[in-house]
Amino acid sequence: MVPKAAEAQKQHPDDARFPRLQASALFAAGDKPGAIGVLETTVRAFPKDTTAQLALVDMYGQVGRKALQPVRHDRRMQLSERRGGHLGVPV
């Protein structure tokens, strides 16, 4: 199933359904880090795809990870880079 989702994604790179399908298949097969990695990439590539965001939050919950931690970290790094790379700058 995962190779088919990957092939479909190559044919339709602007369709977020295929990486979501791939992530679901990976998660079901026990590759939780791989599934989460696919969805994290998908959420960044398709920021308006609420289905991918909710799927990622669900996967985070199932592995005991706090969903907002990576978002806060990424946002803090973006702000830091804009201000010269100083993480001590209030966010």
C-alpha cells in the first residue's frame, strides 16, 4: 500500500491525500516515527490541510507526544533566524 501511495504522490504532487494515506499505512504497519515524519512534512507542505493537521495531532497523541511542542519550536527558530540567531530573544 505504501509504494502505491508514494507513486500516486509523484503523479499528483499537489494532492495531500496521498501522503496522508502513506502515513496511515506506515502507522498501521508499526512504523510510527516514519508515519509522523511523513505527516510533519505534509503539514509543512500543505499548511491549509486541516485533515493532515488533525491526523498528525492524533498520531502524536497515540505515541504520547505533545502536539504543540514542534510547532512552538519551529516558530521560535523562525523568529530567532529573523533576529540574527539569538534564541534568548523573547518570542
